[in-house]
Amino acid sequence: MKSKNNKRNKKDQSASRHTKKKVRKKDIKIKSKNTNIKNRSKKRLKAKKRKYMRRRFALLLILIFLIFFIVKAIFSSKNKFETYTYPKFRDKVMNSVQKEIFIGNTEERTLTSAEKIADFDKLTYYVSRNYAIDKENKENFKSLMNQTDAYKKRIKNSKSDQEFFDAIQSYLSILDDNRTNVIDIKTYRSIFGYYKENKDSPRGKILGDAQVVNRYKRLLGRKDDLEKIEIKENKNILEINMPSFNSNDLKKDKENLKKILQNNQEIQNIFINLSNNESIDDKYANEILPLLIHKDYSYEKVIFYRGNLLKQSLSYMKNNKDKVNTYSSFMKNQAIKFPEKSQGINKNDFMYYDQIKTEIKKDSDLPDKKIYILTNDNTKNDAIRFANILKNTSDAYVVKNGFEGDKSKSDIIYHMRTEIIKLDHCGILVSIDCAKSLDEDDKYLKYSQIINAQNPYKQVLSMIK
């Protein structure tokens, strides 16, 4: 009996008094018969649980956000400046962009110094080996090469992408060549439309490169719309304003113009205003010309070129994969062996010469009209070639309003378009004049009249009877 009582007494003792078993203080539970004390204890436990749950939920949210931003940063750094394959063209890809090159605020990273130097090295490599040299630009070309190291230091020390682009533009401006420069957003947008339908051509591939599309999409400025062709029927005169060759509207412009010429028999004269048209691509003009010329156009020209940049285009033109109007013999004849006298150029400055041929067929469904053309000092590049073809095939009356006379750099007829390169890291495009023709009688556009009028448009209209 005594041993049983001892065991019972030991059971009734507090756990803390057991010498063989260690108990933590927080495990000691004091039972109270008071219901108020029990209720308060339960409330404290519930409040404590809620507090812990809130903390855990907050920590979980923070962890999720951290993982999201880390994954986004890794993905952006992996994809931003790599070389991409040809993307799908999108109609809305060029929203919120404009002419001048200004880099807008972006969450993406800016170019590193190493990337800027790599892009500049590529630019100087292609310009030094491919830029077409003649007697008029040789000194400017030498000056450009002499200042390359100084500009390389300037670019290395540039603190932003904008400074980098400004430096490149300044560097190329030494050439004083309206065909060799950084392609601005207005030019890019104006030629982009045609090549989304011809994306397998060499020019289509470079214009549609994902890195290029991404860069030009992010160029910001005044956000003005592309200048469009304006057609006005004025009694017996059809007035056509062409401030640029906007290939985005090529199909619509062509259909509209043809419809008017077919249906309005009263029209006897066409007045085309090319003032300030600086377009560099020949596709728009080649599609519109058949509606205006009086006879088929065929023209052959020998061109000289340096380096390999032009080779791809000449090969493509020879195969004529997308039914281009200009063909190439692509014989890669050595320039030094050109048999005739080379006027205006030094054969030693070039590697090859080839013959190109341009053919444009008249639309036989349309009648001939008397054509008047207005240009100014800012009309250049393919707009000059466009006017020259109309003068040669249709006896167009070409009037220039300006101060520079009739043999300025803007008045040169270029039968071969420029080549375009991509600066790999920044995605900017650069146009380079890679071909030269001999100094012959057809180097400059021959004007019917040169005026200096405050309202040249009205003055030319008054000439039309």
C-alpha cells in the first residue's frame, strides 16, 4: 500500500520537480478553473496566430516580387542586344516615333562603352572600305579617316546613348554627303512599308531585323505623321504633291492615281511638286512612273564600287528575285582594267566595275499628259532620278526654286541606290554611298527653268495653260 501511495504522490508532483525529465518553461501549462482566464488565453493564442499568418503572407508576397523582377532582369539582359532572326512585321510596330533621333526614357539598359566602341569600329570598317570616292569628296574622306581616333575617344567617353548617336552623326557629317548618314526615323518609316511585303530581299532582311525594329520603335520626338501624297483635281490640271515617297501608301496611291487618270478626261496637265523630297529608296518611284511616262524607259550605266558591301545587292539584282526594275551584270570586273577614260574618278580607288540597267514599262492603258515638275534646294536623291526619268521620257518641264544653281550636290542623278548597314549593338541603320558613275553629260539634272520665288507653287501653276 505504501508503495502505491508513493507512486500516486509522484504523479501529482509538478513536472519541473522530476529530476530525470527536463521540461521547458513554455511547456508548463497551468490549468485554471476560472473561465475568464481561459477565454483570455484563447484570445491571445488566436491573436498570435493571426500575427504570424500576416507576417508569413507579407514575406511570401515580397519573395514572389523579388523572383519576378530577377527573372525579368535576366530575360532582358539575355535578349536585348543579341542578334535576332527575321521577325514578323507588325502594322503597329512604328507607333510613337518621328523624324529626329532622340532616345526616349526606357527601363531597358543603355549601351556599354564596349558596345559603343564595337559599333563605331564596324561603322569605320565599312565606310573606309566601301565608301565611293571621287575627285569631289576625296578630301572630305581623308579628313574623316584622320579624325577617326579622336571620335573613337569621344564615343568611349559618351555618357548616354544620345551622346553616342550624336557623335556618329557628327562623324559622318564630315563627308558632307546627303547619301551617307544615319537613317532617321522618318526615312525608316517611309521605306519600311514596301519591304514588309518583300522581306526576303537583302534590304528587307536588314530593315526587318528584330534589333532594328526594336530600336526605331523606341525613338521618340514630335510624333508627327509621315507626309503623304496629296492629289487634287483642278479643272484641266492634276496637282500631285509628293513631299516624300511613302511606301506605306504605295498600293493605295497607285490605284487612286490610275483611277483619276482613266476617268477624268478633262485633265490635260500634271503638276508634280517634289519640293523637300529627300527619299533614298527607288521602289516607290519605280511603281508610280509607269502611270506617268510617255514611253518605255531603258537606261544602262557603268558603276564603280569599292569593297564587298555592294556585291550582295548586285548579285540579287542579277537574279532579279523580286522583279526589280534595275538589273546587274555582276561580272566583278577589275576597275583598274576599265578600257575607257575614267572621268571624275580614279580607277585605283575602286576594286570593281559593273554595268546596271534600269527598265520601266509604260502603262499602255493611260493617255499621255503634259508634265510640270517643281523642285527646290532640298530635293535630292531618288526624287532627282524620278524627275530626270520624266524629263527624258515625257519631255517634262522641270523648274527649280532655289539659290544653289543647277549643279549642286543635290542635283546629282544617282542611278544606284545606297547600301544600308546595321550597327549590331544599338540597332541603328547607316546609309553608305558605295557606287560612282563616270562624269558624263548626264551627271546632273537639267532644269528647264530656275526661279527664286516666294511662292514657287503658284508661279509654276501660272505657267500651265
